[in-house]
Amino acid sequence: MYDLIIKNGTVIDGTGSPRKMASISIKDGKIVEVGDISSQAKRVIDAKDKLVTPGWVDIHTHYDGQATWDSYLTPSSWHGVTTSVFGNCGVGFAPVKKGSEEYLINLMEGVEDIPGSVLAEGINFSWQSFPEYIDALEKKPRIMDIGTQIPHGALRFYVMGERGANHKEKPSEEEIGKMTLLIEEGLKAGALGISTSRTTKHKSSDGTLTPSLSADDKELAGIAEGLKRANAGLIQCNSDMGPGEMEILIQAAQHSKRPLSVLLIQYNDFPDRWRETLKYIKKANSLGIKTTGQVGSRPIGVVMGFNTSVNPFSSHSQWKQLKHLSSERRIEVIKKDKELQRILVNEVPENKHTKWINNAFKRTFKLEEPLNYEPTRDESIFSIAKLQSKSPWDIALDHFINGKNKDNFLMHTFENYSENSLNVIEEMLLQEETICGVGDAGAHVATICDASYPTFMVPFWSRDRKRGRLLNLEYLISKQTLKTAHTFGLYDRGVLSSGMKADINIIDYDKISLTLPSLSYDLPSGGKRLIQKSVGYEHTFVAGIEVSHEGQFTGELPGKVIRGSQKLN
């Protein structure tokens, strides 16, 4: 007798193959059959008129700290994610020497916008080495499977100390050799790869550039050597992708004989640079170096509001006088005081912040129902203000205090939206070498709300898009199941077939959608974060155990720590 049969569902198996009507039998956490099933089971779910898909494999998250205190890994678990990979962008919390924990916290705070107070209270740092960190993760029950990578920033600081963070010195040959050994050690203990950051956007909370930015060819060769010796893992990189960058990364991957995965993003200042990066990705693959580009499914956008990390009015003198009030009281006071409104709108201080906001209004839009992540240029705050012969500050303030939602937010599209459409994302998604990533779940907690990418992908690109073509649903699902799983050598999941891990979503396709983002104060030390939930996931299973039913957790925690590549038994 089977543990579970999901019958009569519309099965999209993750391979990209056409959907089919079928039943799925499950026993001991694995799929046994897919097809016509006449056997009995302890539990039977009728999935008639529902989609049955693999659970989403989200390979670009930042739960390095949260995974040590949170069994449920929200928001990802609200969005059908059954496997999460963190340790991205060269930041994390192992290896770490006693006394240097604060530096790693400050680095994560600066790079990924996770408040230091949250991390300091939430993490107990019961480890030093990377293998000890994985052991610590394994002690906590959790809702989904997790895998992690060795962060280059933490590794460099561990080996070089303060010298590793000031960019004035290069590591010695001995220090590079130590990095090599530590990478080999971490990979053999179960790390899925090593991540590095080579972008000037990444800075610690004190403004210092991320340690790995200044790593040269010799250091990257040492990293590659660690992967080569272990014969495991990949190199993950977030980079500005300036001239010569991909050649350096490909050289490292070639030395390691291991895969390479880079973020593929359109920058407003260099809107076509991503296409050059893509050419190198294709070239690397032609040379036998498995290389992927991680892409998002919508604009990368800063969420602005009175209480988010980015508040347009935060440097206004009149605003500063209101900071002691509660959020509700603050809005009440502003609503009643027309003179205060006039001052906030017209007396704009001349500083770096307001200069940036003034420019940002051209790519800033109202975030309200119905949710629209592909707005036109005419819908920008700047364009609305021009049409109404008002200041953009006036339009922004009116939205914040008079909007129809509990939290009235604006979204500034700072990447992947240079042409004011998602045609560039469409082009990225259609490339054979791309996979879904860049959602940053667990990071940018009060600035960006993109952890909902996995859910957004399904309805928007296959059903809801109004300003461009729709894409094949089977293809889209493959991009965030089989393709993402295989990128990290996880060959036991991401596909609905016999012998595979029974990580499964049952989805009401007609209903699947996102709620409006909102602010929650549920992090350690009362830290705030933006959250966005979903509708339409009827059931989510991890290893054949139901972890979520119609948006509510069941309390089951079957998730495991992934140690290295996982192959089909």
C-alpha cells in the first residue's frame, strides 16, 4: 500500500514535456509511479482540474542566519519552495573565528540589508569551521530542504583577518593555500559550492567594499583548486560584469573543472551589458564548462514607504520631527495638517538622498491592487505629476497617506526595466542557458520584496501578462525545478518521475496569485521585514509529507540539510 496517491491531476513533470492527466503514487518520501494507478493508499487526494508540479527549487536565497533560528523559512515556504540554497553573493557566517562574528554580521547587514540587531540576537554562533556550521544547521528541524555554499567574504576574513577586508593587501601564497584547503574541507562536508561577490554595490554596514571584490587571478585560481581537489560544487558569482570579468571567471571555472553560475541582470547605466555576459556564458558552454545565468522574473525594485528602509521623506526636517510618533499616528497628523503637507512637498532638502529620489521618481510606480509589475512609463510618479502639473513629491505623499491599502508602497525599478517593459526578462528567460534566481529570499528585508519570484513566474508569464507575449507553462516550470536543481547537482528532485524525491505542489491555476506586500515586525529583536504571500497553493509536500494546505502550515517539518550533490538512487 502506498502512503499517498495524488490522482487525476494535470501533471507538469518539470522536464518541459507537455502536461498530461495522470496519478502519482508515493511511498517512503519518493515517487513510485506516474500514470494510471489502481493500487490503494493510506491517503488519496483528488487533483482533478489542478496542476501537479515539482516543488520549486530556489537557488538564490540568503537564509544563512535565518536558517539557524527559523524552522519555517518564510517567505519561501509561502510560495511552494521545497528546496532553498543560500550562501550566495560571497556573504555568510562560516568559517568564523571567535571575536570576528560582528564583522560578518556587519557585512551581511550592508550587503543584504538584514539588520545587525536581528542577526546578533538570532544567531548563536555555535560553530567556527564550515563543517561545524553545516552540523549546526542539521540540528534544527525545518519545513524544507536546505543547501549552502562557502562564502568567499567570510573565508577571506577568516584567513587574512582585517587585511582581508581593507583591499590594500593581497593574500600570500600560504594564505591562498589555506583558502584552498578550507574550500576542499567545506565541499567534502557537504557545501554545494563557493560564492563570491565582485560588485561595487556590495558593502558592509560601514561602507567598506565587500572583501572578495579585490580578489585577483591567483586567489580565484586557489579557490578553483579547492573545487578541483574536492571534485564537487560550483562557483557562484554576483558581479558588475565589467570588461574582462567573464574571462577571469571562466578561467577559474575551467581550472576547477566545475560549473559556473552568474547573475544575469540588466543595469540601467549599461542596459546591453547583460547581452555581452550572455555571449560569454554561451561560449563557456561551447567549451564544455557548464555555465548558467541566474535571471529574475520581474523588475528588481526598491519598495518605498514611510516605514521601509527607503523613505523618500526621511531626510526632510519636518519628517524627522514626526519620527517619534507611531506609524498610524504619523499618517493621522500629516492628513490633518495641510501646512505640514505643503512643507513636506515643497521644502525638499538638497542632499544626496533627495537628489537620488528626484531622479528615481522617473522609474517609480504605485504598488497597489491590481498588482502590476509591468507598468508603462506614463504610470510613473514623475509622469503622473507632470500630467497633473504637480510635484512628484506631492503625488508620493498623497499615495502614502491617502492610498486605499493598509501599507501604501511605491516601487522603484532599478534593474531589469531600462526599456519600461519586461521584454528584456522575456529575452533572458528564453535563453537555454538561463535559470530562475535572484529572488534573494531572506535578504533586503525592508527594501526589496522579491522572494515571491517563484509564485510570480507561473501566473504572470503564462497567463496574466498584458503588454507582451505569454510563455509556455511547462517551459517556465522547468526553469525553476529541473534546471535549478541540476545546476547544483541535485539530481534527486525537480522532476515528477519514478524514484525522485516527492517534493510536490498541487496548484489551483485559476487562483494562483500574489497578495500585496506588507510590513511585518516578526524578526528577532522586533525587526521589520516586507512580506508578500500567495494564493492558490492547495497542497505542498516535502518528501511526501504535507507541509502546507491552502496557505496554512501543517506543522510537519520533514526538511533536511543537503550535503553535496544528490543523485537518484
